[in-house]
Amino acid sequence: MADAELKSKVEELIQANPVLLFMKGTPDMPRCGFSMRVVQVLDQVDVDYGAIDVLPALQPLREVTAEISDWQTFPQLYVNGELLGGCDLVEEMFESGELAKALGVEQPDNAQAPQAQQSAPQQSPPLQIE
Amino acid sequence: MIEAALPGAAVEVIDETGTGDHLRATVAAPQFDGLSRIDQHRLVKAAVKERFDDGTIHALSVKTSVPG
């Protein structure tokens, strides 16, 4: 059962921010390769977005997003109150033009999702908030 | 595990880092027909939720399709 207060706070944030990214780390310093790839996609479509670092409260936020949108891995990108998906779906929708359409922006030229890096992505620390 | 949850699905899982905890799954399942892509992903994630919860899997990339 998710924390009710946190859940209503998250719901408010999702409604208040047309484009909202829940990620590990910050856009300037992503702490997970998948979060970094979504940041790179959003930079390419050149859209303003809010970002929330989930690491300080990972487990409570998992429980909250599991209830709100039946999704409990991060990153999660919300557009106009709806979950678009995690890294895979955001990249797929970016390359297909669906993301730009959902965001109401022009599809950038040469839209190419950042590929998974050859080296292992920067790992989030072994952080388990139980 | 995915095959058990989605009977008839064609599933391919690749170990991306060789450590067994970063996996990439390509899933083609008849159950996906008529579902949005995000709901298709939800089905796959639900099938392996246990392994996320116990920490066996750290990351799972998913690509879904409906068999033609």
C-alpha cells in the first residue's frame, strides 16, 4: 500500500507539469544509463520538462507509481498527465515521431535515439530503501 | 517466465552485460493484439515482477510486437 500523502503529492506533480520525468539522478547528472537516455531524447526534442530524482525515495515512489500507473521501474515520462513509458517506449516513440506529436513539437531532423553505451551504463549506487 | 505468463508468445531474452541482471527481451505474443504498446510492456513487466522484487533482475529492456 503506497503512502497516501506521497501519492497525492505525486499526482499533483503529474497534473501540474505537462512534461514530467521521474528519473534516477538529475538531468545534469543522471545516475542510471536508462534515465540518461531519456534525458538525451528530451534534449533533442528541445522541450521544457520537470524532473524528479527518485533515488532519495526509491521504494516509496515505486509503490506510488505502481498504483497510479501500474508501472514501477524508472525512468518514467509523463506527458499531459499520462505515462508514456520508460526508456524503451520513449526511444521507440521518439524515432517514430509519436513523441514529438505527443509533445506538440516538430520532429527533429535525424531523430536517432541514443544507443546503449558500449561500456556498462553508470550504475546507480546499491541503494535499497526498504 | 514470460512464456508461462503469455502462452503462445515467442520470447527471446538477451543478457546485455553478461552479468545476468541487465536483460533485453523481445516478445511477440498473440495476447498483445489490440493493446497499446504501454499495456503490452505492462504485461511483460508483470510476468517478471517477482525477479525485479527479489533483485535478480536490475534492468529489463522490452520490445513487443504482435505476431503477424
